[in-house]
Amino acid sequence: MPYEHLVSVEMANEIDKSRRTFLKAAGAGAAMATVAGCISGDNPNEGDSENVLNTINSTVTSLDPIQSTDTASGEVIKQIYEGLTYFENGETTVENLLAEEVDISDDLLTYTFTLKEATYHNGSELTADDFVFAFRRLAESEHSERSNFLLEGTMLNVEHETNGDDELVADSIGVEAVDDRTLEIRLETPNPNALELLAYDSFVALPEGIVGDIEGYDGEYDQSELASSEPVGTGPFQFETWESNAEVEVSTFEDYHGSVANINGVHWQIIEDDSARFTYAMNENADFFRIPTSEYDADLVDAETDDLGREIGTYGPVENGEELDYVGVPQLSTYYFAFNATAVPRPVRQAVAHVLNREDLVQEIFQGRGEEAYTFTPPGAFPGGAERREEFIQDYPYGMNESQRDTAEELLADAGYTKDDPFEMTLTTYESEVFQEAGRNLRDRLDGIGVSLQLEETPFSTLQERGENGNLDFFSLGWTWSWPAADYGMFGFEPENTDTSRMPTETNGYYLDWHAEDSDASRKAQEAWEQVEANPEPEEGQEARNEAYIEMEEAIWDDAIMLPLYHDTREQFAYDHVDIEPFGAMGDYQQRYNSVTLE
Amino acid sequence: MSRWRYFFRRLLLSIPVVLFGLTITFVIVRMGPIDPVAAIIGPEGGAANRARIEQRLGLNEPLWRQYIDFIVGMLTLNLGQSWVIQPSTSVGELLTTYAPRTLWLGFWSVLIAIFVGVPLGFYAGLNPNTGGDYLASFGGIVWRAMPNFWLAIIFLAVLRQSEKFFFGIDWNTIGVTVPGLIGQPPLNFIAVTDWVSLGALSIPIGFYFSPITLAASIKQILPPAVVLGSAAMGNEMRIGRTAVLETINSNYVETAKAKGLRSRAIVWKHVFRNALVPLVPIITNEAFILIGGSVIVEVIFGINGIGYLFYQASIQGDLPLVGSLMFVFIILIVSVNIIQDFLYTILDPRVGYE
């Protein structure tokens, strides 16, 4: 702290002039004094990093499976914990994991699982009671952030009892251990996607009684310890360290019931910034990674499409001279612009749809790393399959891959909006350069034909709050499918369910206020949703539901209430010394690393 | 007024300052548009979860009660657990994890700026209107003008390809080997290995110190520290030059020259010390700004320190975390102010209590 010394020597002359500033600044000296205190707490021993898979992750929030809701935490949880089913390498077919076999009753309401023999990282054996405990935590624990996945009608909808205040009765869920190896789950209503749903992170097994945040258990650990330092699962890797916003490390579990990993562990460096990630990757600190769009060059890709629709090949040479292995996979996600029906009149919405050119957007802004979205449901989940979607989008009413400014201008003029007296609205996007760029693009195209578009950026949480309050005219958001079926996601379009005045308690749709629109399309969408609800049978009802979903997609077009923009393509780049399976449409974060080898 | 009364009055006056700061924090976070529950559960949440989380966090209580709980918690140093950033983790733990990274960065960015900027400025001031002066001044202005976020990205792009730009010299392996440019510098070069207890007092007796880790740590922090200190460095250079020019043309220097003093003595004894005076508030001020305002540099170099934590906590409405950080910042500023005032009265008799 050299300047403190200088200050005391020289102070006398300049006291009056600089006293206030100096006093303020002296805080720095005091702050620095604490450095030494903090440093000395660290442990001088560092682990060995031979044969450890290195990669990059985003901010991890919690390692408690019922508390984590983000894919960054999910990626770590998937290595440590296991559920009954999983999506192997993130492909779209669900497979058994801790379940050895599944028996589904004729009424489709009772699922009986026979469990594999598996050992936890702490040495205890997996039993059916562990699942009962884990599912009860998901339903009952105050730390659970996904109880709706277990209990709600559109989700798994497991049997349960509620008391007079509509609160869940402890230990009332329909999940039962028949014996040590047999688990029975009873549903209220049939769910065609039950096994897919059970692959979600929150449904994993953990040793019975490890924490005491539900009735009847004292717990070995506090929930906060489970969430940060003591996760215990049956997965191929066991937890080593997690330093907040710095790194996470897991090591190979030698008693794993499946194929024991060839590597010694996995290390994630937590980096949020694009150029930092790229630098980390180019320094070969990471074995596999993503490349930010600013550093990406589509011409370097040399890949072929495989039977799952993935692009597999090579990318390079990159700036450090290496040729990378490349996998590009269209994801089950849709990014969109949407309107609040009460704030933006129909002709304006349609005019925006007319000027929007998705091909431009995907090529210019995303460097071609995505697929133009004309329907809300992505090709991989489209009712009736990708071919049916191809056929369906031929009728897109607002011009595919072209910007129809003249048509838009006419529409706006008929509605009374002109260059001199334009309709004014604000496009609110969450903090994403990509959406801002898309917004600027749109603003320029709308300029001079009767719509004056303002752009605004806000944090995600604020966007959501404002959406629920009906305070968004025009906004950007995205939706990711948790399993590959059209059933997931359409509920948000039921016009009655888009009523923001009743959000978030009574309704949970998209922030559209579509119920307030007095149009044929809005009524058609409402009727279509009622048709979906009238046909819940997993198999027999599917065709009727598919018809209804397609009608809803049509209604979305007619009213231009939402403009789907693009479906994400997720890419992974790996150095030559890494041997890793390509991942599927469910996402790379679903991948487990026990089959990876490093040369 | 006696010294002690003055001190006591300052102490009392600081209480409303702390309360006001905490109140403003509460108002901004809780009454603004940010919804922590939305930040926690995301779009797939569901109403029952929302209600449960609101209940767990106490958000369904009336706002005045939340306010009282918040203030009482802070004032009794019961900082609570993070809501959003890392749920179930105590705020104290997060602070001790994140703070050292930022302090290490801030320390070096201040130090480098001083040891490069000040001598350059003095050199330019002592040799005005020479080629060296022009070079230093022009360099200082350019350096000052380059924005941090841009400079940081350029640093990364150049250093990660250092072999290409610097004739085969690899930044990562030259001198001490560091794993790469990105990430937290290793701060475990010093540690206490042994403690001895004397009653309630614990005294460290065993120390661990690794000069190589220290060197690696410094090397790792160097690029971000230079970027973060770049503006300060330019400032100090410019102001140092002016200060020296002003001093060197004053009458007492003239007198000293007439007295026949050697120019070395004039520079070191008269010019140097007096020219430092206007620099001191600049340097100390910058030091505080650097430590608080390092968000961009922290993110680009993947250091993720306290600035980043504060930013994330703010935009996601993590009230306990934002509140605690604000509380720490406020307490720090207020208490240092008091101590400094107090010290002044001891050190300099001309400072009165009126």
C-alpha cells in the first residue's frame, strides 16, 4: 500500500483541497488489507489432472437435483446422479437407466419398475425406498423447484392427496416400494410421455434419509451441504470439488454399475464470456467446446448428415492450426417474437410477419447456425413428423424467405397507420446481442411504412415479470422441449391460458392475452385445445391431438400472434485426441462422459 | 468539542447513512421490476412452485415486514442465504470465495498503473517538448482512450496467438508456466498450516509459501490487471506530467537553483515530493473505482469476482446477496471515513472539530 505512506508525508499542504477525496479513496487500502486474511485460508494442495476431461460450463447454481433448474447444473448432476430412464447421449429415444424393466398396467396408470443393482458413491446399495424418498422430496421439500413436474396435470400427474387448503399431504404421493427392487408409480391420468418425463434431472435417486427436509427424516446432511459439497448418487462420476463460478470437478466412480469411465474425471471451468471461452478453447485448456458465432466460420465445416439428422465431420483449421471434430445437431427448441394481443392490433402484427425474413436472419446473424422456424413446434417434435411439417409450411401466408414490404405497407395503410402517423411499439428482448440484432433488422425494415419500433433490452427475470403483468407489447423468448413430443408446449397457446391478468397462479400460458382477441383464429385455437383435452389417451388420442395441434399452428399464423424465428442448432467441437460420441436433439448437456476416451 | 465527542458524533451520524443505503437497496430490488422467483424457476415453473418458493423466501409477507426482516438481518450480521445465484449457500461463504479474486486483480491493476504511469509522467514533465515527451504523452492519451472491453478482447486475441505475433514466444510457457489466459489466478501460494491456541486467541505458527505459485498467480493476473489499470495509467501519466511542469517552474525551484543545488537534489527533494500531492487523491480515488468497477474485465478474463457477483445478483433480484454486498461496501466506506477523520485530528493539529 505505497500510496498510504505517500499520503501521510504530503498531506499537510493539500489537506483542504483533497481531504474528502482522499478519505473516500482510503477505502481501497483497507480493502486490500483483507486480501492477506482471505488468502491464507486456502489449501496449498492441488489435485492431479492427468487423463481428466476438460470442458467449459456456465454458472452452476445447485447440485441438489430437485433444486437445479438450469442446464449448467444439470450437466454436472447427470454425471453424479441417475434416474429410472435417460436419453443416451441426448438422443431422442428414452432408455432404461436404473430401471431394469418397466411394466405398464393396461389402464396405463400404474408403472412397475424393477431396479438394477447399483451402489452409491458412499457405498450403500440402491433400493426402491430411495426413489420413494427422492420423489417425496421433489413433491414436498421446500427446496423443490420442480414439484409441478411430478404433480401437475400436464406433467407426470402422480396420485396425491391435498388437504382443505389445497396443500399436499405429506407422504401421500402414489409412489411405493413394493420390495427392495420393485418400485410402483401410480398416475392420476394416463401420460403418453411418462418414461420420457422420468428422465428429467429432478427424478434421480439419492440415498434415503440423506437430508431431512421432508417429514419423517432427520438427515445426515443439511440441504445446503447436499446442494454444494455432498452430492451422493449412483452415477459414473463422484463429486470432488466445486468452487463457485470457477470450477467443478468429478472423479471416476470405480464401483459404477454400468461401464466404468476410461478417464479419471471431468473438470469444468466456468466461463460466461464468449471471447474468454474461445481463448480457453484455443489454448487447448478444454478438450471439447462450442465456438461463439463471432469466431465461427461456416465455410470451415466439412460434414455429412447421418440418419439422426446430425451433421458429423470436421471443422478447421482453427487459429491454432488444429483440425477439430465437428457435430452439429438441430435442437428441440424454438426462439420467437410474440405480441400481446391487446397492445398490438392484428394488422400491425401481420405487417411485421410480412416484412420478417427468417433466412436473412439465420444467415446473417447466426451464420447459418440454426433452422428457420415457421411453426412453433420444431421438426423433431412436429405432430405427424417432419414430413408433415414440410408439407404444412408450404402454405405459410406471409412469404417464406422474403420480406414483403409492399404488402405490409398496404395492410398498415388500410388500418390507418402511415409513414407520418405510424403505430408505435416497443420490442423487449432479454439480454442477448442476437435478439437485439434481429430487432434492429426488423426496425429498419418497418421504418417508413407505418410502424415505429423501439428496442429495449432487459434481464430475463424482469422480462418474465413484465410478461406476467401484461406489460410487454412485443417481446422475444424461447421454448425448449423437455421431451420430443408436440404435447409439450402447446398448452401455452390455449387462448384462455394466455390471460396475463390471471398469471401466474391461474394461468401459465405465453404472455399473449390472446383470449381478448375477438377473432376466428382465437376461437379456433380455443376449440382445438378443448379437442386436445378431450383426447388424453396416449395412443388412440394421438391423431386427434395432432389434428388439433396443427389447427392451433394455423391459428397462430392467422392472427400472427407469435412469429417463430428459428430452431437452434447446437454444435460441439473436439480436439483430435478426444473420442466422444455425437449427441442428439435433446442437447449436449444430457451426455454422460463415461464412454469418452482421451489419447 | 472534545475529540471523543466528535468521534462519537461521527459514529452516530453513520447509522442513518447505513440505514439509508440499505433502504435504497431494498426499494430498488424488491419494488423494482425484478422478480427473483421468476429468475429461480424459469419459464417452466408452475404456480404451485412459485407459491412455495415465495413462502420459503418470505416473499408472500407484507412488504413492510420483509423490509424489517431484511434490515434486522443485516444489522445483526445475519446475512442469510443466497436466493438465486447459488440457493442454499450462505452469503458469507460466497463473499469469501469471490472477494479474493477481485482484490488480487484490483491490487495489481493499481500497482501496475502507479509504477508505469507515474514515472512516465515525471519523465515527460522533466523533459518537456522533447521527442520522449511527445511519445510518452501521445502514448498516454491513446492508452487512456482505449476502452477496457475492447482492449481486453485484443489482449486475449494477441496473447493466445503469441507465437504468431512475438516470433515464437509462447505466453503460457515463458517464465512461469500458466495453464492459460482464462480463469482465476491461483491464490493458494500462501497458507497457514499450523495454529496454536492461547485461550480464546488462535495464532498461526506454521506457514506455507510457494514462490512459484505466487509468480504464476501474478503472471495470470497481469493481462487483466494491465487492461483494468489502463485508464488509470494514462491519467496518472498525464497528471504527473502537468504536476512536474508546474512545480519545476515555481519560484522555490528557481531559488534552489540559484542556491546552486545539484539538479538531482532539486528533482528528488523538491520537485518529486510536491508533484506527488495532486496525484495522491487521483490514485486513491482510482483504486476504489477499480476494485468496485471491474465487472467487464472480470467477465472477459473469466475471473468472475465480486463485481460479477454483484452484477448478477442485482439483475436477478438476489436480495440477500445484493443487500449484503451493499452493506459491506457502505460499512467499508463509512468506517474508513470515520477512521480517517479521526486520524487527521491526531496527525494534523490544523484540522479542527468545528
